[in-house]
Amino acid sequence: MVTFAALRFTEDENIADRVYWYRADFAVKAGERVLAPVGSHDRLQCARVERVLEAKEEDAPYDVRLIKYVRAPLGARSFVWEGRTCLELGGVRYDGKRFTRFGAFACLFGEPPEGAPYGFETVCVPTREDFFAREETFALFARLAKMPEGALLAGEEQALIPLANCLLELAGAKVKRPVSPRGAEWYLLDLGYERGVLEALKRKLR
């Protein structure tokens, strides 16, 4: 049996008058809020579950070839891997109706693991003073922008928290500890980061 959920995107006035069928690979129930991809670019938006249907694929309420998957419950921003909690940078609101993507970046505090969850590659983040002004961080950003899969950023809190905040700021999200009063993008460009690298990081997050 497959779980199908009829979603209403209440925050998007362009489509709020209709419901859309999605598949869910986790338990959902009517009234809950979830995040699901919308449109040709699959940008994540918040939706309310209007109805849940358990059925075989051949009895799906819509053509299964066109049905997308619900990505996560609203607010799901962490996952456990091999007994350790990883902070997921997906599911963070970055404008009036959209949320950052899951699977692009996650943080794991402490010693880096030998492997990484499916879809992620472990990237060790060094702890240094003047973190963003160092050559290692320029190279780190360039590597993250080119990676074809997600990055599990492993290291110490004093490096990972500013890096995570910086990445979220690039996507347009508001964070508690911004990198600069004038914004992360301005700050990094002023330091000499390539605009193309920053644009690529934004595309991975949105």
C-alpha cells in the first residue's frame, strides 16, 4: 500500500484554491503541515494535509508518474545517522512562501565519521581564526559549490555554526547570528569570493 496525501498550499495565493496529490514515505495525517516541492523547479513550500488515502499504486488518485513526494514535516531540520544527530540546513524559510532544500548541506558536530549518509559526502571543516578570510575557506566554498551531491559538514561548533549561518544567509534566510550586519553575500564578495561560487551555493539551497 502507498500513502497518498492531498495537499493545499495555503501560503501561495496562486494555487491555494486547489488540492494536489502527493506521495508520502512517512506517516502523515489530515491537518498537519508539511513541506513539498512545487512547480518545474521543485521549490519547497508549506502545505496543509487535507486528506490521506492508503491505496495500491494502480488505484492512485492521480497518475503516479506525475505524483511527487512530500519532502518532510514542517520544521524537520535534523536527522540521526549512526546514533549521531546531524543538523539539516533544509526546511528553513527564505522568502514569503519557500523553504531551503533538504539534502544540500548538513552539519555533524565533533569528529568526522568514516562514512556519510546516502547522498552525502563528508567534508571536514577546519577550525581557524578569521575563518572566512582564510585560503582554506575560499577553497572549501569552491568545493561545496561544485559537489554533485550533498555535503555532510563535520567539525567543531566554532566553525560549523558560522558556516551554516552563512550558507543560510546566502539563500535569503534570517539567522540569529548573521555573518555581517550588511549580509553574508556582501561580506563574502568584499573578501574576494567569486560571485559565481556564491550563486552556485544559492542554487543548491533553493
